[in-house]
Amino acid sequence: MTLAPARPTGPENPGPGPERPGPENPGPGSGPGPARPAPVLSVRDLRVSFPSEQGPVQAVRGVDFDLLPGRTLGIVGESGSGKSATALALMGLLPPAAHLEGRILLGGRDLAAMDDTRLARIRGKDIGMVFQDPMSALTPVLSVGRLLSQALRVHQDLSRKDAWEQAVQLLDLVGIPDPRERAKAFPHEFSGGMRQRVVIALAIANKPSVLVADEPTTALDVTVQAQILEVLRLAQRESGAALVLITHDLGVVAGHADDVAVMYAGRIVEHAGVDELFARPTMPYTARLLAAVPTAGSGVQRPLLPIAGEPPSPVALPAGCAFAPRCAVARDVCRTTEPDLTAPAGRPGRVACHRAQEIADGTLDPAGPAGSAVALTPDRAAARRTPGEVVLRVEDLVKTFPVTRGALLKRRTGTLHAVNGVGFEVRAGETLALVGESGSGKTTTLREVLRLRAPEGGRIEVAGTDVATLRSAAQVRELRSEVQIVLQDPTDALDPRLTVFDLLAEPLRAAGADRTAVRSRIPRLLDLVGLDRAVGDRFPAALSGGQRQRVGIARALAREPRLLVLDEPLSALDVSVQAEIVNLLVRLKRELALAYLVVAHDLAVVRYFSDRIAVMYLGHIVESGATEEIFARPRHPYTRALLSAVPLPDPQRERRRERIVLRGEQPSAARLPAGCVFVDRCPLHREADESVRTRCRTERPSTVGAPDGSDHRYACHAL
Amino acid sequence: MLRYVTRRAAGWFLVIAVATNATYFLASSFLDPRSNFKELRPVRTDEQVSRALAPYNLDPHEPLLHRWWDWLSGVVLRFDWGRSPVGVEVNGEIGHRSLVSAQLVIGATLLSVVVGVALAVHTASRQYGWRDRAAQALSMALFNVPVSVAALALVLLAIRLNEQAGWHFLYVAGERSPDVEGFWATLGDRAAHLVLPTLTLTLTGYVGHHLTQRSLLLDVIGSDFVRTARATGLTRAQAIRRHALRTALIPTAQSVAFSIPAVFTGAVLTETVFGWNGMGQYFVQTINKNDVHGTVATAAFAAALTAIGAILADITTVLLDPRVRVS
Ligand code: SF4
Ligand code: SF4
């Protein structure tokens, strides 16, 4: 591979550039004018490899880009695309075993050539980093004020007192309420969102010129994600830093990046301005990715077009273009020669594709000939025509947990109302999605259903049988075959020592099937979930994530259940694989007349395969109804905020649309408000007149149906 | 916190009281002071033996419950733990010997912890480097050397060194020289006597700390928060010392606190080789000499140390780990 030739977008190779460009240089949002500022960060032919048992893993293979002061470069890619290794390389935080090549030029210095001691002087001062998982990113035994003042004192000559003072200011800047008091608190006393604010404060403490954020909101709930992205933007504005925003979420990139680099199998395959890239993707992978990503926006739902196959393993990359096996417009040259990242004539941006020019000229559709991909259009009309019988009925479900305090002496100090008066129905051939943020009680609800025991309060009826009436273990076992579960990441559920055949045979044998029955059933199961019959001989470790999820589904289907409970079935999968599984689930539901109860946090995905949605908050269903109805006309203020917080993979709309950013975070279910559970964060409540406000605080709103007589229901005094 | 500690202390006190009394009955039934008189010539009559033992509340003709009651009231009313079969006061013995042991044990424990942890930090930062491998090999080897062998080897080495230097600067026996006077001279003499036994205990004691601390650290070094610390501008080594170690020390602090009673009474071999009259020796001697009161007092002493160790372990955990702070 050669270094990309001179490009119209990139400046010439930077020499020993100017000293650290300060915030007085063109600030955020300034477009690439005729006289472009020198980049703060230039990466040239970056390569990272890790040793592994199967030989070196080429995680990053020749990445180059320039980062302009105050701008945001979004790096998008699926798992294994090399985006995180790139981030760690920029920070000099790769594990010692990693091998690094190329140049990382920051203020005229080459970070790639520095040892840890010299790098340490730059880390935190000139380049700061925000990490993915705020729960583990902070030293548990030090107070956040101490963490921050230490970070300040590493690079600045400050007295302890001054550093503490600055730490308090930083906490205030990132939106920690009561910062002076909270500075003394330890990380475990903060929620995930608050911890991520602290991590951002750490990153900007010394006003670096470059910020690297590696999946900064992936571990957070969507309303908190919106807050954190705001804080990140604010922090960027305050410090004038340029931002490298690494994420798998195209929606986040659309709303927050100025430029986007798409990575695939360790390389940048397309790099362009955000509007350009989303409006006219040139690289076939980008085009297909955009077509495969679900969107939660209102308006007409467009079909999901899955990309066949899965991303290549970094230990066994194909010769030629890494995307060739999945590309609908691949030619012979694609399979032998890897394309360089070049600028097609007449287009800004760079693309690594042999057919980029044709695509740029508009003579070739990068997604391939229309019709080659099976569009996913949920057959909702059909489902409505034949309302099946009720397979699951939940009424007034209640589940509480004791709250204990103290680690050495446990004592019960309260009651956590995880689920409080929840009721719904799921019919055959229908999908009900429970959506909500963590702590909303959706997973607890699901567990209660799976338990098949009399609930603490309320009634659960599966296939017409009240679970409280089950007396013997045999009866429970019989009912259990009607209800099966598909887990988020089937890896844990699949015994690594069993082949796929044995994994599928297990539930069949447990149900008393003899050998011939097992032998004839398994190939049919594999066909059903779209797996090759040869997969039967393999072990789970030899399967890709998508294949494992298919095995998980096949296992759940082995005993021909009527109700499938799906716990975040797609969140462990890459975007390009997700669409296929969504497709599969919809097809199975239709063919087998299954009822699905889904728990998911990703509203965009839910939209594509659920018929009805129930929105949960603090153990209550606050709104429910037909999926499209909820997306088109959300009524409850929480649903509205939730939907507006989901980033849309469309830069134009993402920038234009009005966002309801909720204040604060979901409180603990151990201290339920007496009135409406949403009252602390409700934007509607703040504007309502006095009589409604009093009711919000004192009286729990009851669920009422929409005036149009549909099954759209919500619980709010102000509606 | 204070309330918690008081409650724990009260609980332990109860346990110690029960255990000590149980030990009294056990020791009285297994240790027979009369047998001390068997080898004496002329052979003593039963009566003579009883008469000899009676002043020390050890007369076997006295009913056990009676003896126990006398002993218990002595302990409770006067904190008098009784006398040995030859009339030596247990209180005095333990008072003196525990000081001797403390000299030996406190220094050696501190040294073992410091050496072990420092070595662990140093080698864990360079996992699989040659220094890590070398230190690992050395610790493994020392781990398998019995204390007595290590002590004897050191004694031989010291004798060699003394000969070479032509100056008797390493003492291989005893806890002090008999004829030293003056504060500074005494201090220097004590310290010189301490060198070899402390070295023995350190060499055999640091190994455990090195190996466990190293693996504790390696667990923590890969964690996200160490990476965050490095991202703020610390080198790998600094991040390990300031962030990883702080977290990984918690279990070590606990185990050190818990090990206090064991090292106090467990240094028997070292004490024997170097001729120190410490608690370890005392424990063995009291059993050998059928000294019921001495044995019981030693057991009570060890139990008290265990309680102190356990409470210290709780306190250190609470101090080091904000996550378990009782509110
Ligand atoms: S057309 Fe060829 S080079 Fe371009 S993406 Fe497809 S396979 Fe790769
Ligand atoms: S009842 Fe009141 S607090 Fe609750 S959602 Fe409606 S307006 Fe908001």
C-alpha cells in the first residue's frame, strides 16, 4: 500500500508546523475556507498490529487524516474496524505488545516515535481522552476532586489548594451539581452519566488542543447520551480543542461531526464532510451501511437493507478490497488489488474503491442493482388482519426488592419498586417491545414472565394458563416449552465444548425426542434460521457474532414455543449484521405465528420489528400503542423526550430538529414520588398550570386511551 | 465507625473468653505437671509432688473446677495469669518475651511488606521482562527454602564474614550482649543482634507478599482506570504506583493485619537458631514443661492478637476503600 497521493482536501504534509494552535485560530464550525488553518493533528500511514496465536493481527493498516483546530472528525466503524486501536495509538496507550508504525504529528512532534516518558508529558496536556465505559474509568479509591487535582498538577505547577479549586470549577463546567461538595465524593457515588462528566473534566483539565473520545456514550442511556454529547460539545467550545469522535453510531456522527472517516478492516475507506457523506455516500460499504442502519425519526419508515455476510476477521483478511466478499458491485480487480484512498474527480472527500469514479459520476449505484437486496418491510397489515389469540397476558404485575445498606453490616433500609402495576398482552404473530432506560423495570418484567411462578403481585397468564395455578414441576416444565428466551449475547449461553448440532440437540432430547427425531429436526432448524447445514459440526467459537445469534434463536425454537422472549437480541451485533437478524426474526414470527416479547433500549431498532411498544419509566408503563403510532404521535412527555434523544443518521434533520433534553437522570426506584413517577424531570409539568402541577405531585396518573379509540394509551395528567 | 469497632471488639472479647477457658480445661487434662517430677532422683512421693505443686494452683488432687475457679478469679480480679510448675510468674514471662518477639517481628514484617510490595510494583510494571522473570525465580526458590535452612545458611555466612573482616560485627546468637551499658551503646548492641534474625524472617516472609501483590497488581494494571490515569499524563509506572497500587493494596493490608498473631508465635525456628527467648520459644517450652498456665496464657495472647488483627483489617479496609465505608 502506498500513501495516498496529494489530495485536494488534505493540506500538504505538514512540516514542523506552528506551535500549538490556540483557540484564537478559526473556531468550531468554521468551514474549510480558501486559506485553511494548519492541522493540529496529522496522522500518516498509521499501522498497528498485535501479536496473537494465529499470527499478527493487523488492527490498523495505513490510516491517514488531518484534524483541523476546533473541528470534529467522526471516525465510524464496526467492531474490528480498527477505530479503537487508532484512538489508543493517538494517545500512546496501546498495550506494550502492540507494534506501531507511521507518524502521528501533533504540534510538529511525532508521537509515534516517542517513549512512554516523553508521551506522558504530552498526554493530558496537548491531547486528552474520553473513554467508553465510565463505570470503570475512574480510580475507585480516590475522590473525584483528588483525581482532577492530580491530573492538573501533573502538568501545572499548582498548589494543592489551587488545584482543588480548579477541580471544583471543572466539575461545575461539566455540569455536576453542587460541585464543591461533590468533589469530595468517590466515583461509586456517582451515576454513569455523572462519571462520564468527570471523565470529560479530566480530559479537558489542562486545555488540550486535541480531544479523543472513544465511544463516549455507548454505555449510557439515550437521554443521558444526549446530555453527555452536549457536555462534550461545551467542553470542546471551552477548550477550543479539535475532537476525534470515535463511534459505531451513525446518528451520533451525523449530529456532532464536521467530517467523517469510515473505517473498515483497519483502513479508512471513505473520508468526507458529514453532509456530503450522508447525502451521497460513494464507497459501497458506506452506502450499504447507511441503508442498513435503522432510524427512529418520524415520517415514513424506509426499509432496512441488510449487508450480506459479516466483517472480515483481522487475522484472515482477503486479498484485494476487504469489502469485496460483501460488495454488490465488486469486479475481478477488487479481489486482487486493494484500492488506495483517493479523491474521485468532481467530489470532495477521499474514497478507497476501484469503482469510485463511476459512482461519483452517478453511473453506478454503490448499493448494487436494485432488488438484489431483500428489503425489509414488516408485514404489519397482515398481523392486524388476523389478530391471533393472546399468548401472554400480564396484569398489574408487581415486583419489589429489599434495599440494603452498608458493606460490612447489611441492613434493610427500604424497598425498591422495580415493577409497579404493569399490564399488557401479546398475541400470536405479534411483537410487543418494552422500551425504557436502565432501571425502568423492563428486564425485571421479563424475568418475572420467564419465572413461571406466581408473581409477588398481579397475574401472569401464559398460553391461557395462569402461572399461579401451576402445582407440579411437570406442569411448569410443560408450560416452559411454550416460552423460550433469546439472550443479548448468546456466547455465554452456548457451551463452548459442544458443537452446534449438540447445542440444538440438547433441548430436543430434554423434551424426550429420540435419535431419529433429533437427526431429522436439526437440519430443518438450521434451515429455518438461515444457517448452512455444515455449521452443525462447528463449535460456537468458530462462529461469527451473527451466526451465534442465529444458533441462539434456533435453540430457542427447538421446542416449538409459542412465545419468544428476546432480551436485547441485537445490541451485541454490528449494524451491518443487525439488519439481517431483524429480517430473520420478522420472517420467523410470520411463518411460525410466534409471539415476541422484546426488551430493548435501542428505539430505532425496535421500530423495525415490533408491532406494539410499551414505554416504561421507573417500573410503570407510561405509554403504549402501535409502533408507528407511537413514533408518529408520541403523547407522553417521557416518550417524546426519549424519541427526540435518539440521534438520527441524517445530518440535516439531526441539526434542525428540536430536541427535548431531559434534565437529570432517572431517580432510584427505592424512592418513588407520591404522584407521577416522571415528575422530577418532566418538562410538561414545569409549564403546566397550578392545578395540574399539584395533581402531578400528589396523584399517580391513571392510564387512559387516546380519543381516537385506538389502543394508544398513556398516563399523564396534562394530556 | 467507633460504634462498629466497639461492637466488633466486644464480640471478639466474648470469643476469646470462651476459647481461653476451653483451653484451660484442655490443657489441664492433657498436660500433667506431675510428670516433670518423674525423672527427679530421689523419686518424689505423690504427696511431695502435690505439695510442691499446690502453691501454684496445680495440685492434681484439688478438683479441676476448683482449680479453674481460683485461676479465673486470679485473672479477672488481679489479671494474674498464674505460675509455672516451678513457680515462675506467667505475667512476667509473657511481658518480657512479647517485647523480645515484637522487636523481631515488627521490623521483619514491615521489611517483608515493603520489600515484597516494592518488588511486586517493580516487576509487575515490567511483566515478562528479564527482571520480572529473575525476581520471580528468586522468590520461587526462597519460597521453597525452609526457615531453619535459611537461618543456618545466614549464620554460616555471618561467621565467614566476621572472620574475613576480623571483627565480630554480626551476632549469631542471643538478643543482646551481657555487658553493654549506656543508652546508645545498648541500642546499637540490640540492633546489631537484630540484623540476622530479621534478615531471616524478611527473606522468608517477603516472598508471599511479592508473589500475591504481583498478581493482584497485574489484575488491576489492565483496568480502565489505570488507562485513564495514564491519559491524564502519567507514565505507565507512575499510573501503577499512584492508581493501581492504591487499589491492589487493600487485600494485602488485610492479610498483613490477619497474619500478625501467626508471625508472633510462629517465629519459633528463627528464635531457636538465633537463641532468642521470644513468644514462639515460650509456646513450645510451656507445652514441653507441662506448664498449664503458660500454655493457656499464650493461647489467650494469640487469640487477642488475632482479634486485634481482624479489627485492624476491618479498619484498614474501611480507610483504604471508600466503597465499603459504613455510613
Ligand atoms: S467496488 Fe470493489 S473496491 Fe469498491 S468496495 Fe466494492 S469490492 Fe471494494
Ligand atoms: S403527569 Fe405531570 S409530571 Fe407526569 S408526565 Fe404528565 S405532566 Fe409530567
